[in-house]
Amino acid sequence: MHNDATTKILLSESEMPRRWYNLVPDLPTPPPPVLHPGTLQPVGPEDLAPLFPMALIEQEVTSQRYVDIPDAVLDVYRLWRPSPLFRAHRLERALGTPARIYYKYEGVSPAGSHKPNTAVPQAYYNAVAGIRRLTTETGAGQWGTALAFACAQFDIACEVWQVRASYDQKPYRKLMIETFGGLIHPSPSELTAAGRAVLAEHPDSPGSLGIAISEAVEVAAQHADTNYALGSVLNHVLLHQTIIGEEALLQLAKVDAVPDVIVGCTGGGSNFGGLAFPFLREKLAGTMNPVIRAVEPASCPSLTRGVYAYDFGDTAGMTPLMKMHTLGHDFIPDPIHAGGLRYHGMSPLISHVYELGLIEAVAKTQRECFEAGVRFARTEGIVPAPEPTHALAACIEEALRCRDTGEEKVILTALCGHGHLDLPAYGRYLAGDMEDRELSDETLAAATAALPRVPA
Amino acid sequence: MHNDATTKILLSESEMPRRWYNLVPDLPTPPPPVLHPGTLQPVGPEDLAPLFPMALIEQEVTSQRYVDIPDAVLDVYRLWRPSPLFRAHRLERALGTPARIYYKYEGVSPAGSHKPNTAVPQAYYNAVAGIRRLTTETGAGQWGTALAFACAQFDIACEVWQVRASYDQKPYRKLMIETFGGLIHPSPSELTAAGRAVLAEHPDSPGSLGIAISEAVEVAAQHADTNYALGSVLNHVLLHQTIIGEEALLQLAKVDAVPDVIVGCTGGGSNFGGLAFPFLREKLAGTMNPVIRAVEPASCPSLTRGVYAYDFGDTAGMTPLMKMHTLGHDFIPDPIHAGGLRYHGMSPLISHVYELGLIEAVAKTQRECFEAGVRFARTEGIVPAPEPTHALAACIEEALRCRDTGEEKVILTALCGHGHLDLPAYGRYLAGDMEDRELSDETLAAATAALPRVPA
């Protein structure tokens, strides 16, 4: 069925994994606990109950290695899953590399990214728990779109606060969220105390994921029939995303390929974790030994330049404290085009894995990323979202190294979304109207000076 | 492998058809010849040679039932083909219909529509013939995007004239064409005599496909290294699109389904012909007996209200005369959102098949179409392009009839593209800011009064 010319390595629906993978029990040491910001003691389920249904709270702290995917979730997944794994024949030829490049493409989903993998189960568990509305934040808009679609499947309402910079740069996202039946506001907004506080000080604030989280959490906490949904960072979100890596393992096995290098882009970490964790399981078990590399934007480099410390997940300080690589919870990232990577922190689980030395991290500036995106579009026929162009830039860098050394490495990456709604950013890149901005030492020092004090 | 819950019926790349199907030799009578506008005699290959390479001219008039697809074209097709056939379980449930609805989804292609099926072979045959640049027109922008992508695969230049109404309504299309390396102008433009003539009389002209064709043809005719490529209407274009229907036949056979009703939207006719012709072959052979129904916009209803007569393919009268259902070559359709359906004529081959009584046709107003599009998006997770919402509206109408009668019909339709770049039209529909416009008898009479006179 597969041969050297095969481009798309497909799984049938009957081959779709029926459980998610939890990395935690396989790690040599567990990640540090999440702390209550008042008591500085580990949070319990009751602390999270105002925002999340119990099923998700259990998944957040489970020590089971596998969690069964409910049938109602599998039923929605089948609209686009299993997603295809592509061999990038045409990109390889254009690069003149002996490396084999594979990309797992999540842009076939309703939202056009990997986000529905967790939006659908989150909407499902909330609907089963009797919740009638979900609130959330969104950066580039991928997550808001995913949650609006997911809520429509289980007949609950969806209200989205979108980071102002992206809301203005990408007007089509708003329209897609509305087409799926969601309600959307730019953030900061006048609708919440958190938003009003920011606007009072910075009327022209471009917003940030941290601010938008504060707004969505505030509204959810005030209404009994309303919960909050987060699109990245948390353990249960990364758990749901592991279906990406589980499928990729099955697909690579069909062509007898074992990855030497895995690269993925990181914002909050859900796409990267979703791809990497099942391979990390294999690496820890000794069945393969890939280099696993996270790629982040140079203007928001939490892993490569952030502090590993307890910090809030949002700007207003309403969330529990998580130990993670952070640029400081009131850091407002430069409005780069990869809105989905504009988060001050990093998933605590990925931060922990990074501290354990199980993964690497690099940072890329945006022009190199868009150059990779255009090269990819012209050879492979898919215009990538700005976020995965970071992974593609690192992927191309690795493939060109192989061209120089003659190594026939197997490179695996996640093309976590298409860029159809991000075309204005391509327009600016093609017009030569795009700047590279790196985080200055002064800005970093100022932003991390105000981290909450937590005794060791 | 397939069962009742199966959503996506997939073919492996090795199952992809390796030849296109030509309906002409299977018809009871051949279609009327294309005429030279000066001599009124049938055109010969030499008349078309200034615009097309000989390989495509041969395909235009071939009497072979099948044409082999070149390996270099199959190699590019594999980036997205075979395309998936979906069973619309969730739409069926929402409608409460006993009908089974299947949709063949062409939005997985690089351009997001069926257009690359013919753009790739057209670019290939031109490149092989030594051509260095292709010019073309585009309406909604799907065709221009497809040709820009295809030209990039064979290293030739691509220059696109886009109908002004769509150029202004859908700015993302321009950016996508440029991302693939194409050059784009709004039409009418000051770059051609045809464009300047229109602008002199109507400085604010919204343009039309007919005008844009005149501009692209004019430039191609003036340069030896430049040819013209048409995205619909002609026999060779419909030939290339038959891979859609050939795949759908194989896919339906995998689930033992035989279509009772086939519906497709028609602008120039290439999507409809691509889906329908292989099924028409089966119908003519007596192996199945589907009703085959074309769906067109009420504001540009060439099949249901046009005249069946010889007319020009473009506005300026530069093309040969084709016998087709036409609203008159200087008819400028209302700027409806389904830009891809704004063509004054209909493929001569589909017109002929319609005259033979082998297919039906209906017209739909745009609000009914967008209502169908939103319903489809919320259930099936794909935001359709405005063009296929016409087919979906007819599909839903048929499924609701089945709900009333209890008939378990098998309905097949072509979802010929996604609507990611058409979201402003959804925004206007959702805001209640969209009008239904039907063609008036007076406008029709005026537009068809000036048809060229051709002795019977």
C-alpha cells in the first residue's frame, strides 16, 4: 500500500487511537504541584471546581498512563481524524537534502488546527456535567474557533475573548467563530473588571493571552452554569493532544521510519506536547532515541530565556500558581504574527520535561519563519499558520545540515494548522514590511522582577 | 474497514484513477462544433494554437473515451488526492432525514477547491511545450490560486486578472496567489485594451469573468512565450475534473451505495461536470439511474433562463463562438458572493447534455444558500465556499423531502471548496445584510438581444 512515492500516510477510522496518553507516571520524577495563590499549598479538586467539571479535574491530576476517549468524542473526531501524515517529497527535493521529512497535518480539522482535539472533549465533559456556557481566551483565534465548533456539537454556548492585536490583525477569525455560533469580544474589554483595569492604564493595550484569560475566568467564576476552558498549558489539554503523536507513531511504523529528530512549535505547549509525549514514552522506554526540539519565537522565548519559577497563568493573578518557564505574568509580548505563541509562560509539564533534560529548545525570529512558510507553501501546497512556520524553519535548518553532512535523518514535525486566515501576515512579509524583534535583557529583567514569592 | 459509523471513505494513493474520462464518445449525438467568429466555420487546431499547447488542443477535441494522466501530474495530485468522500452523519441527524448524504470534498487541495485538478495538468502541458508564462482570469480567486500553485510546480510564471468585485470583497485571495508566487491585477485593468475600453465607459465597473478573460487572452495572444489557461467551460477542463467523479464511484462502491440523486453547483460547469460525467457514463450504460441536478444562482441563471445559442466566451468577443446556454456575452452579473458562479455562459458540453435531457437544473437565491452553508458548518465542521452552498441548499431540500416521504435516498454532492477566504460574505449573511436578487426579464432580454448571428 505504501511505497517510495507515497505522499500521504493515512490511517483508517478503525485504526484511530481510542485512548489518550498521560506522560506523568513514566517520568523519573513528578512535576512540582500547582499551588493555591493564597495558602501556597497544593490545590485540591475543590479549588478548581468553580471553573472545570470534575472529569477534567481528575484528568489534570491522574496517575493513570492511559485515559479512554469517550465514544461521543470519537464520533466528532471522525470528522477529521485520523489526520494525515505527509512525506514532504517536494520540499526535500527543493532543499536537496538526503533527510526524510514527515509532517503531521492538523489543518484538516474544523478550526484548521490541532485545537479541536481538546476543545471537543472539554465541551463534552462540561455538557455532561450540566454546564450551559463555556468562556475562553484566544490568541490567533484558533482556540476560540475550535471551542465554538465543539460547543455547537454539544449544544452549549461559547463566549470568547480574543487578544486585541490578533482581533484587529485577523478579522476573518471573528467571522469563523460567529459562523460556528460563538460570541466574541476583543480583549481587554469593558465587560470585566480585569479588562477595565488594563484599559484604565493602557487604553490602547494590544492585549495578551494573560489578560484574556483573566477576563474569561472572571466571567466563568461569576456564573454557576458557566465554566472556563483553556486551550493549552494544563495537563488535561496536553493529554487530549497526545492523539497526534499516537497516530504519528502508527503512521511512521507503516513506512518503517523511526524519527531521529522531532521539532514542534511551542506557545503554551499543547501542540508540541501532543506530538512529542508519545515519542518521549518510547524514548524513556529505550525503543527509540529521537532528539526532541521545541521551537519558540525570539520575541516570546519562555523556555530559552524565561525563569523557571512559580507564576500565575494569567495577568491579573486569578489562577493558581504553576511552576513553569515564565517571562513574568504581566509581560506583554510584542504583537508578532504568530499570535498563538504569545504566552508569557510554558506548560508546567513541558517545563518539567525540559528541566529533566529530555527535550531541547531553540528560538527563531519571524522573518526566518515566514521564509520557511513561503518555501513550504510553494513546494508542498499548504500555506502554514505562522505558529508552525517556527517548526518548519527548524526543520529546514536540520534538513540543510543533513545536506551538508550527507546524513539521511528522519525528521518529524507537526504542521499544527493552515494559515488561510493569517494571510495578511504573509502579505506583510512578501512586501518586506516585517521586522524581527528579540526580547531585550532589560524588558526581561523588568517583567520577571515581580514574580510571586514562593518559599522553596 | 467501513461500517455504519464511518465518516470518511478514503482511497489509498495506489487506488487513485490514472486516467481522465471523456464523456463525448458516449453521448447519443456529439455537441455542436466551436466556430471561428470570422468565418463561422468550425475552428481547427491552428486557430487555438496561439493560446493553448497542442496537447490540450488535442484533448479538447479528442474522441478517445479515456486519456492517461501523466506521471508528473499524478505526482502533484498526490499532495491531496484521492480526496475524501464524507458521509454527512451529523447533518442527516440534524435534518432528521432517512436519506444518506455523501459529499466529495475538494477543499483539501492547495487552492482549497477542485481547481488544481485542471490547473496542474494545464501548467504541465504548457511547461513541456516550452511556455514560460500563463495568463488567466479568476472570479472568487479559486482558479487564480490554483494556477499560481500549479505554475510554481513547473517553474513557469503566472499572471492573473481577478474580477474587481471579488478582488475587493476577498483581499485574502490576492495574498494567497502572491504566496504561491503569482502576479495579480484587478479586472478591468488599465493594462489591456479590453480593460481600458470597459473602464472608459464604466470607470466603476465591478468586472465580470467575461471581461477578465478578454484581458488575459489579449496578453497571451501578444507574447510567443505566453499562453492562456481557462479554469472552466472548455472540454479539456471538464475532462481533467472527471477524476472527482471517478474517485467518488470507487468510494461509494466501498460502502455499497448507489446514488439516487446527484447535485452540484454550476458556474462554468467544471465542478459539476467533474462529479457528474462518470456517473452519466454509468447512467447511459444502464448500470445506475441517478437524477443529476445542476444548481445555479438565481442572479446568474444561464441553464434555467439563458438562451441556447452561439455566443462568445468573453465580453470583448475575442474567443471562438460556442453553442451554450448564455445570458449574453456582455451581461454583467450582479456582484453576488459566489464569484465563481458569475459567468454569463455555461460549458458547451454541459449545455448539450442539458438539451439532451440527461440532467436537470434549478436556481437558488443566495440567502437560502448561506443558510445551508451555516447549517453545514455547524454540523459537519467545514465552512463551505459560497459556490457549493448552492449545491448544499439543493441537497438539504432533497433530504427534507425524504424526511417527509420516508424515502431512504442516497444523495451525492460535491463540496467543491472551503470558504475560509469567503468569511466576509458569511459575516454579511449573519448580520442580516444580504439581499436576494433575481435576474429581471428586462435585463435578460437586453443582454441576449446582442447575440452574434449564426446561420442554423
